[in-house]
Amino acid sequence: MLLSSDTPVGISKSLGLGVIGFADTLDRLRPDILVLLGDRYEILAAAQSAMIARVPTAHIHGGKSRGFH
């Protein structure tokens, strides 16, 4: 899924590839629910695909708050 770039363009392209991959996987597996762990952009691709496919999602962890300085 991930390209070898952490630039905004690379991340956006990686998200697109992720959505494609998750769409195919969700169609093949037809899960009753998708459990999401974390809050990185890779998880966003899974969440977007699940939303469009009308697969319920559960998010169980989002990381530590770093606060604003």
C-alpha cells in the first residue's frame, strides 16, 4: 500500500492505493464489522472503504495526546 515517500503527494497517493486494496478485500471477505486500531492515515483508507461499503466499524485506540505547545 505505501509508497516510499512521506511527502504530502506520496501520502495522498498511498491513501488512494490503500482505498483500492481495502475495497477489494472488503468485497471479497464481506465482514460483519471492521475493527480499526490506531489513527494513522493507513487506517483512514480502511475507514473510507468500509464507510462506502456500509461495513460497520469500531475504533479501539487512537494514540496518546501530545498536546499543543
